[in-house]
Amino acid sequence: MSGIIQQVQKRMLISLAQVAKDLNLQEGDHVLIEERDGGIFIRPTRL
């Protein structure tokens, strides 16, 4: 399992609008992006 932490940028919120709304993501938040089980998983993280 591999993952990276990525800071959310405004253009990402536009591309992922429904996901961002469901996760209550705001510009500047950090998320963990994992490739696992043949899919990509995004979850909020606290630094």
C-alpha cells in the first residue's frame, strides 16, 4: 500500500466537487491519496 499527502487546491475541488462536498474538504486542507485494491482512495488527514 502506498500513499501520498496532498494539499487541496481550488482546481482539485472543481474536479472532485461531489467528493469534496461529501468529505467537507476546503481549499488548503490536506488529504491522503492511496492506491489500494485496484482503486484510488482519498481521505482527509491532519498534519
